[in-house]
Amino acid sequence: MKAVRWVSLIVATLAIVFGLVWIGQGAGYFPYPKTNFMISQMPWAYRGGVLAAIGLVAIIASRRRAYP
């Protein structure tokens, strides 16, 4: 079951990273690549916030779960 915990931590960490990138691109703070459809589009910033929050909750849940 340790493998499940590690995989969930990795997926949750990636969700947080991608969420933060989406927030940066959607808000216009991270305009890379310049032709990206997400640049300065606030719906993507909101979606990134949701994704990052889900990743944070998943990390907390995986750390609290007691595997026998």
C-alpha cells in the first residue's frame, strides 16, 4: 500500500503544479508560450485554483490515511 500512497502524492503534487501554472497563465503573469489560448483568460485561473485545491486536499488525505 505504500506504492498507492506514493503515487497519490505524486499525482496530487502534479495537480498543484499544473494548477499554479494555469493560475499564472490565466491571470497573465506567466505568458508562456505567447500563442497559448489560456493567456489572460480568467476562467483558466479559476480552474487552476480548483485543480490546486483538489491537489492540496488529496495530499492531506493521503497523509492522513492509515494503511494497515
